[in-house]
Amino acid sequence: MKKLALLATALAMFSGSASAADMAVKALKAPPAPAFDPWDIAFGGGIVSDYVFRGVTQSNHKPSVTAYFEPRFNVNKDLQFYVGVSGESISFTNRAAAEIDVYGGIRPTFGAFAFDIGVWGYLYPGGTCFYGAPTDFTGRAVGAECAANALLNGNTMKKDVSFFEVYGKGTYTVNDNWAFGVTEFYSPSFLNSGAWGNYTSATAKYTAPSTLFGSSGVGMYVSGEFGRQWFGKTDSFYGTPAFPTGIHYADYNTWNIGVGFTYKVFTLDLRYSDTNLSKGDCSVFTGAFNAAAGTTTVTGNNPLGASSNWCGATGIAKLSFDLTAMTNLK
């Protein structure tokens, strides 16, 4: 009987100990999930050997610096609202101080499909009007500043060429390596010329496996774009004797292809860009201050036969950095 009593006491003690241990485990709570912070900020900058926009240099084939700041609000992982401001150094005929971009939009994602829809404003403060006559070819006065400034090649440019575009982009990510996209931009007055502008392009990007360069942390991609820019008719400021009320800028194709290398927040992008714009049409479209008069075919749009290389083939090297507060500043 004593042995049975001792055995019962031992079992009771063991059972009580196990129950206490179980209670302790059950009482241990998992740490709370981190609170979802919908706000984020992206920012960055860089330097590029030639600021090329849709196949046309904006910096007279000279280096340009750029920076941007973009607050974002993430409704959830598949929906983001954003606004932003960026700046680039440029070399325009009207000697504008810089390009300042103000933009905003929405980025929804549906599985492998990502979209970006918004409005982009291009501002060019500090410009000077170049025309060289008191009136245009319709007899409309262009102002004292425009009349006082002239270019020997006959090109003209307004004091303010600021404009805006509405845009939509779509990207389909096939897998970790391949992504394809389309873009669409529309402006009712491209470069404040009075001519509507429409740009459509197709893009492709191949991202190499992260193990391509071993454990170095270096990544690589290859990307390209093919696009077409269409234009309407300008206002009379850009008219000519043959077309006094305005001209039609030449529509053109543009394409680029390049390779990029990434390391942490840095990207080195090496790219080739070109268009099918003739040098004469390029001079008319850009109003290049260094276009050479009398060097190409005289046309109704180009009465002095000026030519420009601002739209020709060019190589571009860009070194940039990109960060987000949520990822890089915590």
C-alpha cells in the first residue's frame, strides 16, 4: 500500500509539472505583427552624358544632372498613389534655366499586370523669346522681346515652352527575368507649340539571374524601346512663308537599346538611341540654336535649309542612385 501511495504521489507531481509547462507554453503570445505604414518616399539622382528624350537631345549632347523626390501612399500592396517633382539641366534655344517636372498618378497591380496612369507637367522657367521680327507671318504681334532676339539660322522658340501630358503605362511581368510593356502619352500642345502630340511605345526588359556575377551583389539587365511620336499643327508663331498659320512637325520613330548594371542603390546604364528624323526636320522641330543654315534641302517648313544633329544616333551613359525611405532608411 505504501508503494502504491508513493507511486500515485509521484504521478500526481509529474502530471502537475507537465500541466504547468503546458500552461506556460499556451500563455506565451506571438509578437504583434508590425503596423502597416502606407507612406513611403522615393528619391534619387544621377548624371548622364547626354539627356535624350524620345530620341532628341535636351542638353545639346552635353552632360546633364538630374534629381527627383516622390512621396507615395500605398493603399495596399496592389494600389499606390504618388506625386513627384524632378529636375534636369538642359540646353534649349530659349536658354531656359532648367527642366522642372511635376507629376502625379496611380499605380494599380493585378497579378502579373502593373499599370501607371497620371499627369506629367514639364516646366521650363527662365526662358527668353527668339523670333527676330515684330510680327509673325499672319501679322500677329509677337512682342518686343521676341522681336529683339534672333538666330542667324532662322529658328525660333517661345519664351515659355512648358506643357503637360496625360499618360498610361502597362507592364506584364512574365517571370523573374522577362517583362514587356506599352506606353501612351498625349499633350494638347506639345512644348506649348499649339500642336498636339501623341507618343506610343513598346518596351522589353530582360533581368539576368542574381547569380550571374556570383555573390558580388552586381545585377544586370538588357532593355529596349521602340516608339512613335505624332504631331498636329502648330500655332502661327512657328509658321513660315509657305505655311503662315502654322506647320506640321514631322512624325518620327525612335528606338533605344542598352545594358545596365546594378549594385545596391546604384545603376550604370549604357544605351544607344536613334530616330529616323532627317537633320532638316530635326532643326524645325527643336529650333536648335546651333543648326547650320543652308546645309540641307529647303522646304516649306524649313525655308533656310537649316540642319541639326540633335536628333541623330547617340550613345548615352548614365550613373544614378535610387532609394526609398521604407527600404533604405530604416
